[in-house]
Amino acid sequence: MSEFFAMGGYASWVWGAWGGSALAILLLIVFVLSERAGAKARLRELEEDED
């Protein structure tokens, strides 16, 4: 099992790539949720202006 995690000596590259990818996906999710909240707030303001 330790051979698997060592990745034949390339573990730092492999696990670094996995970590970087996971971080990028997490940041994209946070960004999208933030943008969604802002869009909902703007829509709410526009709907209130119509009344």
C-alpha cells in the first residue's frame, strides 16, 4: 500500500496535482455560490423597483 502512495517516486507531483485540482474546484464552487447570491440580490432589487 505504501508503494501506491509513493507513486514510484512521483508522489509529490501526483498528490500536488490532486491537491491543486481539489483547491481549484473548491474555489470555483465558492465563486459560483457568491455570484449566485449577488444575482439573486440584484434580481430582488429589480423586482422591487417594478412595483
